[in-house]
Amino acid sequence: MWSRDGRELYFVTATTGKLMAVEIKPGAQFQAGVPKPLFDVRLGSSNPSYDVSADGRFLFATPTESSATVPMTVVLNWPSMLKR
């Protein structure tokens, strides 16, 4: 993912799950700086969904934890209960 100004490239490492940033130097030839780790991310797929806002903040689609199922009560013949 490119920064809005095109001066940084962001990527998530496949091995450590860290979001990295690398400075890209403008010019006729592609020149990249040394990647810097920003923070750990927890992404649920091999194709992570994230974006960078104009002010440099990140938005991530993260997986939710599966919770225990909540029991459901089914009331049969409920209209007969209204007559009481």
C-alpha cells in the first residue's frame, strides 16, 4: 500500500506479521530505503485488507473472535399464553 504522497510503501511481512514502512526516494531509478517495523498486525487472510488515510493513520479489517453460542428459547403456542 502506498502512502498518499507516494513517498512511503507499506507492507505486512509474511513471517512476523509486522506492518513495515519503507521510504521511496523520487527519481528516474527506483530507490528504497531500509524497511522500518511500525507495529504488529493480526490479519485473518493471506490477502490483508488495510488502507492508509491522508493523515497517515491506518485502517485494518481484522477478524473477529468466534464466541460461544448463546442459547435460544423457542416458545411454542405463545398466543395461548396471552389469554391468562
